[in-house]
Amino acid sequence: MSKTIIWAETDAKGFESECLFNEDSRCYEVMVCASGRRLCQSEHFTAQTDPMQGLTEADRLKSVQIAERLTIEIERELGDR
């Protein structure tokens, strides 16, 4: 399974988010991990177009929205919200 990192970031609270493109299944995987707490969640969605031609605005927006939602879910699990 070949994956390419599309974007990655770490927020001020230490949550690490990344968006990967799975070339075999032609989908994106958005993963969020709580740094140092070994708690991660991920979600997949089908790519609108091949990201080698550039990440579409719709795919970028969807990946960011998923990352934000997963961060909130992890915060709730940790009791931070």
C-alpha cells in the first residue's frame, strides 16, 4: 500500500493531523493523534481527482473539516472539552 503525505500540521495543544493519499485505493486518509497520549482516530474519503494534479479545493476543505471533527472527538475522549 503506497501512501503520500498531502499535508501535516501540529496545533498548539499538540494534536498532530495529517492527510495521506492512498494510491492503491485512490482515497484520502485523515488521521489525528493526541501527542504523547497514544490516542489516534482516522477517517477515509474518496478522492475527487488524483492529487498529483493538485489537491482540489473540495478535497482540501473536506480533509480539514474531518481533521477538525476528529480533534474535537479526541478532546472529548480525553476530557478536554
